[in-house]
Amino acid sequence: MTLTFHALWMLCALGSVVLAAAAAGAGVPAVVAMVVGFLAGVRFVGAVALPDPAVAGAVTVCAAAIFLFRPRYAVVAAALGGVLGGMWTGLLEVQGLPSPAAIGVSAVVLGVSRHLTRRRPSFAPEQLRDEGLLAIGLLGLVVATLPGVLDGWQAARNFAATSDRVSQAIVPAWTIALLLSSTTLGAAYSLWSRR
């Protein structure tokens, strides 16, 4: 399992829980939207076709932004939360959970998060939900950019490994002279200005 896989797994799990809690007050249309989004996520993602980190990150960032800045569109954000829950089932399947069990676990987690938020106001107060939305939005940005950063890092390592140059380059004489002269002039000015 790679770093990207673990970050994606965490994003889908936390994102679905936080978005289910945030959509708890939106009513029946939000529940229907979440179920439809969940089924769409299950349908298009599985153990064979894992979710793309860029797509999962974009879905999470969009859903968090909608809840934070346009709460009147909570139904759309609830559907995106369901999509994240559906994506999570594919990641659970990769870890060895059978498909029906993975779907059941993800659906139960979504339902319990929504139910506890509605029944117990102290379970997820509004401030905690807002902080959770901000956290998953930032995590979504990290997950969306992580594969590109890791690919670039690997390319740099490959380039350095295949380079014919010696890894410890000799510092040119003019660089040392510049550093010594600027340090000396700075010290002399400091001594002169304090008299």
C-alpha cells in the first residue's frame, strides 16, 4: 500500500463521516441525495477501478466549500458525501473485505454519523462540523496534489541517480570570495556604526 492509497482511504472515510454529519439538518432531500451519491460511488468504483485521488480530492473540496460557503445547496454536498462513501467501499475491498461487507460498513458509518448528529446535539456541534469541513477540505487538496508531488519527487531522484556528475560539486572560488567579502564588509560596518 502506498502513501497515496492511505491518504485516499483516510479522505474517503473522514469525508463521508463529516459530510454525513454536516447534512444531518438538511432533511429528507439530503438523505435521498446522499443515497443516490453513495450508489453512484459504489457503481463506478470497486476493487478493480480504484478512485482517482484527484477526483476524490476535488469532490471533497467542492462538498466542503458548498457546506461552508453556500449552505442552501446542502443537498448537492450531501450527494458528494455519498459519493465519497461509495468510493470508500472500493478501498475497503482492496484491503480484503468482501464487496457486500464493504458496502454495509460504509453505509452503516454514514447512517450512524447522520443519526447521532440529529439525535444528540453534543455529538457534533456546529463548530465541530465546520472545523471538520475545513479539515477535510484541506486534506482533499493534499490528496489531489499528492500523486503529482510524489511523481515529481521520484523523477528528481531518478535524474539524480542517473546523472554523470559527482553528487558533491566543488564550490567555485568566486562564491567563496563573495561570501567572505560581504561578511567582512558587514562586520566592519557594524563595528564602525557603533562608535
